[in-house]
Amino acid sequence: MNTSKQVNIMIGVLGLSVLMFGAYMLNESNRQVEARTEITERVAERGARLFVNNCRTCHGLEGEGHVGPPLNVNAFLILGEENKHGVEPTSQGDADLVRNFLFNTMACGRTGTFMSAWAQRFGGPLSDTQINQLVTLMTEGRWDLVKEIGAEHDYHQFKNTYDGALPGLSEHNRIERIAAGKVPADVKETVSKQILEQNPGALTAVTRNCGQYTSETAADVRNRDPLAASTPPPAAAATQTPAAGRGGDGGAPAAGAIAADLTEFRIALGAQEALSGNVTFRVQNRGQIAHNLLIIKSDLAVPALPVSGGRVNEGQVQVVAKTADLAGGRSANLSASLQAGKYVLICNLPAHYQSGMRVGFEVQ
């Protein structure tokens, strides 16, 4: 073989090598993206399992909030390039802010709430790796995984109930229907109630923690909305006047109403007594988590009302009026015709009454 042919062969081999290397590098970029996506999916799935097993009693079946505040919110989303919402990716500064907030809250707990320290190094049950898995679940917004895993978990926990409600189906099909919410309404309500009221009496307000967040310092995270640019503003809702004996959200303060401020975990009244007749309370939730207000006519001492399952047993007391559950920052007018006598005003979400959300009131 002459020198010219050898040179041509070498050039050809070199060119082929360059092409193969270039193709490899292009594919490597795609491979890394796919690998990161797969790892994130796996981490979020583990976070979803942790949430189902540990967090639903306080934060709701799908993170919608219950005793604790909602977690399935836009404020915690961290968006990447070319995200499905079509908005700008989250800056590194915002991403670090959200991750640190979520991690420190779970690791250290939060004073004045039921959020105790979950990190093993502070006496809790979870490793830092597990807490980071929960952080990934929330920052990725993978509540679909919570729904799927929760359906499987709940089916096995309430198997007899679901088998009776969904006859003639395989286990796989029953779990699919549970995840899709395609179960009889009464069964769904019964199961949900049992899950959300598991061990509520064991909840106790945290008096100290190792974290640095308060309601004020947490505002930067909780008030952010990375999807605001892609979400049209909601239409203005018509103001409704709550019916007597039942409080609704919003509405202008009623003339002569008594202030009733709800916080974690206290009820502060603008007056401790009133004359008999129609009495209106302006109920304002100034806390971070949901609260409600019940007016109970009772001669029992304020802390002596009958409790069952972490709540005052409303079937054993005379409930005169009550509001709906009010999220933090919401308000309602609560009006009722009150006869002379003694009353107790309480919040009756799980463990709130026991934690101090109760106050006496007298009508002359």
C-alpha cells in the first residue's frame, strides 16, 4: 500500500472518530438530562411515600392543608428551563431560599405550631436525606405521586371497606379508582375522616425549635408565586352576607361587632360580655394555619368541655353558632341570638382547643 492511500485511510479514520465523538457529546447532554429527570422522579417518589406515611394527618391527603398549612402551593415550586408552565425558570437565589426554608422548617420545627423537629440530629425520626426527599416532592409539585401512593396505602389499610364498595374489580383496578376519586362519596368521606383524625390528641404546640423562621421571616417564601405570569387574575367574587348562626369568608365588618382574633394558639376577644339578643363577632384569623370559631353555651369551666378524637365533642355540648374553617388571613362575621348565660368560644380543629384556643364569654 502506497503512502498516499495510507494517508487517506488515516484521514478517514480520524474524521470518523471526530464524528463519533461529536455524536457522543451531543447524546451525552441528552443522557445527562434524562438521568437527572429519572433521579428527580425517584427522589420525589420517595418523598411522596414519606409524606403519605408521616404528614397527611396534619397537612391533608394531598397537601391541601388541614391542621397544618397547605403545602401543595405555587409558593414552593422551583421551575427549570422550558418548564410546562411556560414561565421564567426560578433563579438560583429563589431556589436556595425555598429549599432552605422547607428543609429548616422540617428539620427544626416551628415555634407556636404543631410542627416539631423531624431531623434525627434534633431528636426526630428522619434523616437529612429523607427530609431532602420531601423537599424535592414539594419543589417539584409532584402531588400526583402522593395521590397514587396514598391510594395504594389507603386501599390496604381499609381493604374491607373498599372491597365492599367496589365489588367485582381486581386490586389494581380498585386502587386506580381510589386514586381517581371514583368511589362512593360516603366511603370517600368516611375513609378521609379516619385518616385525618388519626391521633390528633397527640398533637402538642411546639414551644421552642432550632430554626430561624417566624411568620414574618417566612413571608418571603409563602407569598411568592412563580406562576403568576402565566395565571390570569381571578374574577372578583361577589360578597355574600353570612346567614345568622353561620360565618362565611370575607364581607365587611358588621357594625358593633366584637373582635375575635384567632392565632396559634389563642382567641383574643374585644369584649368579654354582651347584652342578650343578637351578638356579632368579627372573626379574623391572624395566624398561619386554619382556625374556626364555635360559640358553645355551657356552664362547664372553659377547659372542661368533653373531648373526643382531639376535638370537643359537638354532640355533647350546645353549639349555638360556628364559622367555616378560615385559612390564615381570612375573616368572617359570626352572628347569633344569645340568651343570658355563660358561653365558651373555641377553635375546634384537632388539638386546637387543648392547645389553648378557648375563652369564656358571658351574656347578661
